[in-house]
Amino acid sequence: MNTNYEATVATTDNIVHEVYLEGKHIGYVIKTENKETPFTVVDIDGLSGNFKTLVEGATKMCLVYIGNNLPAEKSRISGNSDCNEIKR
């Protein structure tokens, strides 16, 4: 599965970047003063975290977003089933 994402600069000081996945705005990556992990991810759905690079932060945000929005797996058991019943 190929997906397209991009992080575009949202402010003139290059601090705030908007992250888009397949054209849908899913969150922000903000450059901070932290030397260890200078990029903070803020997902529109509430996820946040710190990363070393802009690319790493945007990629992880997209992966979490994709994982949270996958369709639920349908049950493989249908109808009347005695799967939970133990017969002796």
C-alpha cells in the first residue's frame, strides 16, 4: 500500500509544520528548543510525542493515523456457533 504524506511549513519562522496524509490535514509537527528530541508531534486526534527529526515525526504520525482508521476485522464466525461450549 502506497500513501502520500507531506509536511508543509505553516509559519514564517519555520517552527510549525502541518502534516497531510493523502491530502487530509492530520496534525502538526512543532520545532522546539529541546536538544534531544527537537520536534514535537501534535495529532488532531490528541496523540503527541517527541522525535529527533521532522521526517520521523511526520512518518510516525501517519502510521498511527492509518492504524487507527483501518476497518475493523469482521468476525470469521457467523450464525449459531458452539465454539465456546466445551463438550465432554
